[in-house]
Amino acid sequence: MATRNMNSLKNKDIYKQKRRKKRARIIIRNLPFQITQDSLKDYFAKYGKIEEVKILIKADGKPVGCGFIQFEQVQSAAKAIHYANLKPLQGRSIVVDWAIPKHKFNKNRAEDIKDENNVDVTIKKEPNEYDDDDDKSIVQPIEKINLSNNSNDNMDVSDKEDEEDMEDLSKEGYQDIKKEEFLEDEMNDEDENMKKNSKCISNDVHEGKTVFLKNVPFSVKNEELKKYMEQFGPVYYALICVDSLTEHSKGTAFVKFKNIEDAEKCLSAGTELRLRDAILEAHRALHKNDITNKNNLKHQKEKDSRNLYLVKEGVIMAGSPAAVGVSATDMAKRLQLERWKSQILRNLNMFVSRVRLVVQNLPSSLDDVKLRLIFKKYSGTKAIIREARIMRDLKNIDSKGVGRSKEYGFVTFTKHEDALKALRAINNNPNIFSPHKRPIVAFSIENRIMVNAKQRRIQKSQARNPLYSGNKDQKQNKNVNKTHPIEETKIEDKNELENDKKSFSGVKSKPGETKIRSKFNLKNQGILHSKIIKKEKKAAKHDNSRKTKLEKAKKELKTKQVTKKADAEEANFNKLVNSYKSKLLALGPTRSKWYDTL
């Protein structure tokens, strides 16, 4: 009795598997009568692997013009319906649609048929997921079905096909299945599907037994993955995520264990999860809603309380247009400052100020007044500078009692937009001091503890000062109606900053980019800039040598021309002298007096 029950259960499982396969079954209508099963199979083979092809034939042997194709996968059937529906095949446009069970088709037809024999009936299209309660699938029309004699013939043929399928099932061992149990299962499945009409809600995520795997090799199949994951414990299922169109693996998978402890072992394995020389990344499976919420949180910009994105503002990258003409000493100083920034910002109490600038590489003769005038000139007329101070060595005092300049200083603004505009206009500007010694401007790095302590001291002193009228001024400012809202002024300032682009100003920072350059990158920047400078020097030497050669050639030409002119003048003079000589010699002897002959 027990063996008989086991056989019946096995037969039930086989039958259910066969019903699931029917989901990948399609029907083709309006087929050419001369088409064969081989040609039909060749036409649809491009959409996926085909298990079975049937062309319906009447009792007299004539074709009906209708056929069924059983694919191996549902995705292949979906592709065939999507691409082949209403497409020409041997001169006729075929209609391709999902095949549905016979009892569903008969039920829909009984609801819609009226007393007339020939009535056009529209049948609602079912979703792609079927229960396949019946072993035989019958056509579901896309638009309309004309219930004529041809349709009756089709039904006869499909009935015949159902009988053949049932005979095959009986050969496979279904004779042991009780008819009552078979009908009861069908009715239960049909009732459940009529109630839900949707997918069953899975509790795999809440159970905590499901693991999501990344970096799965594309050639791995479900069976291989299941065997590999059984090292942690018994596995309920292992499914590779497949793309719906390409039918190829996405490189991810879901594995459900039978015990929570086994799932925890898999999650704690780490780099030990190796399959085909690939390290699998195990994560706890999340619900779909959790994933969408997580993605939404990623898109929301996290608030950067330390303003780390401003560290990149004004950085000069080697090989960029801003680095052209920068001396090696200036670039070395910039890289040294970048290393210092990356080191000091490891302290979480340090933050980047939005309104205070630090200015390096200043001339020793520059004082506070000149520094303020420079920043006032380049920050705009509306900018308010709270502080402009050059740091001095008080131990090293000159004859006037002023400390020696440390060649750096600080400038504090009231608005971030003004500070940013001044930085982009002054930083690395060759026209302020000299091309070989340019100002290095950046946002100052402050200690939050020190700033808060200073702020508390100021507030205490203001509270103790009876003459301080800060509260009165605040009340008056609240009552005054502002003509220009703050948001509009900010937008205008941003537009001005975008329009004011300098080739020497360096990198423009963007909110959200908080990553600081590593020491390796900084070292490479220094090497690259030194190489560029060497190339520029070689090119300059080559140009200078070429210029000197050209100048020498010009001088030689001039000397030659001068010598030629001198020779010509001398020749002309000699000619003139010779002409006079010849004239003098050409005259005859002078006549003597009469008394000279005596």
C-alpha cells in the first residue's frame, strides 16, 4: 500500500511538471496549408529551443491552418509572440498567441456565445502565467474569433489531441492516480487562481533563509550552484537570475536554505565562497520595497557637515591648462599642502570653512591693507570682508616693531558665494604677483572645537556688554521687508560664478564629492609636473637655440651686405680717380715759350 502511495505521489509530481511546461506553449493560427512541421520548427527555432511542434489536421487528412509549438522556456515563447505575431509566413500573416487550457477556453466561450451560430466574440486576454490545470492547451484569440464550422473542426482536433495526451500520460504511469484526487487537485487550483489572479506572495525574505549572490559566473547552472551551496546545509532551491530577453545569466542568483543557521554560515563565509575561480558575494535577500527605498536614499544627497567637497576647489592638476606656466617650486608647495590637508582631515573635528580663505605664497612685503584691497578688487563690490590678516612671526621683529611675514594669511567673508568668487579669481593668477610666484588660495580648514569655544566666548562677552545692541538690530531686521529674497540672490551669484571661468583657477568643486586624493596620486602629480616642466625647458632651449641661429644668420647677412656696399663704394671711387688720371694723361704736351727755343 505504501509503495502504491509513493508511486502515486511520484506520478503527481511528473504530472505537475508537465503542466508547468505547458506555460511555454503557443498556438499559431492562419498557417499556410502547405507548411510542414519541419519548416515551422525552423522558422520559430530562432526564438529558443523547441521541444514539440504539432500541426492540426482534420479527420479527412486536410490541414486546419492551426498549430502548437512547445518551447523549453517561457521567455522563448514570449519572444516568439512578440516578434512573430502578425508577421508574414509563406505569404500569409500568422497570428501567434499563448495557448490556454481547454476548460478555460470552453468556459469563456460558454459565457460569450449567444443563440446565434455565427457571432463575433471578444475574449479577454489572460496574463502570461497559467496554472495549466488541464494537460492540453487550446488557443486564446488575440482580437476576435468567428465561431463557425472551422472553429468546431478545430475543437474536434484539439479534443483528439487531448485524448492522445491522456493516453501518453497513462503510459507514463498515471493509471495509479485516483480520478477523485486528480479532479480535486484541479478544482482547488482553479479556485485559488480565480480568487488571486496574481502571483503568490513569497515569505522567503521574512524567513531569513534566502541568500542573494553576486559575481556568479555566467556559465554556472542551477544544479551546479545548488550542489556547491549544499556544503553549508540542505538547500531548498538555487535559482540563477536570467535576463528576460537575452535568456542569459545576469551574474546573480538566489539560494534558499532549509535552515536559518545554514544561511548565516553562507553569509559569514566571506572570500571563501569561490566558484570557478570567482569569489561570490553573499548578501541577505531583501524585499523589493526595501530595494526601491534603498535606491531612493542613494539618490538623496547626504548632508556633508564637514564641507569636504570644498577641499578640491582650486586644486591644480598636472597636465591641465591651469598648470601651464606654474613653476616647480609652486607645484611642490601645492602638493605639500594637499598632503597636509589629507592628513589633518582624518580628525573628525576638523572641517572646511565656507567663508574663510587661506592664502599661501605671499610676498614678504605684503601687508594687511594690501591683502584686503586685492581680495576686495576680485570679489566684487557687494562683498563684505570681515577679516584680512597676514600671519607674522612675533619672535622675529624688525626695526618698526612688526613681526616678519610668514608669507601666508587669512581672509574671511560674510557669504560663501563671495569667497568662492574671490578664490577662483585670485588662485594661481599670474598677473597679481609674478608668473613664477603665484598666490595659492584655498578654503581654510578649521577645528570645530576651537571655533565653538571662540563663538561661546563672543556670545558671553556680548551678553555681559550693556552697550551691545545685537538683539535690537535683529528685531529691527525682522520688521524690515526685504525686496530681494535670499534664494534669488544665490541663483544670480551662481550664474555669475559659472560665467566667470578662468583658465588658471584649477578644479571646480561639486557638492557630494568628498573623496580626498591619496598620497600615491599626489606623488604621481608631482612627478608628472616635473616631467612637463623638463619638456617645456627642452622646448624653450630648442627655441632659443633656433632663435640664436636665426639671429646669427641675420647678422652675417647684414655684415655681408655692409661689406658688399663698402666694396662697391671703393670700386666707384677708384673708377673716378682712374678716370681723372686718364683725362689728365690724355692732354697733349704744353706749348713752350718763343724764347725757350733760342
